[in-house]
Amino acid sequence: MGSSALIMMVVVQVLVTIITGYFFYKVLVTPPKMEPDSYSENDDEER
């Protein structure tokens, strides 16, 4: 393997790791959305 291929492989692996880490961090930090409870809308209806 030539030196240019080794450099390209390392650069691609580092970029993929950084992008994966960024999105993993974003998922962990983003607060959850408050979604309406679908069952609370049906509380008045009898079964």
C-alpha cells in the first residue's frame, strides 16, 4: 500500500469517527419533544 492510500484511509476513518461522534452527541444532548398523549384525548369515551 502506498503512502497516499494510507493517508487517505486514515483521513476517511477520522472523518467518519468525527461525524459519528457529532451525531451521537447531538442525540444525547437534544431534549425530547413533548408529544401529546393519544390516550388522554380518548378519556371521555367509554369502552
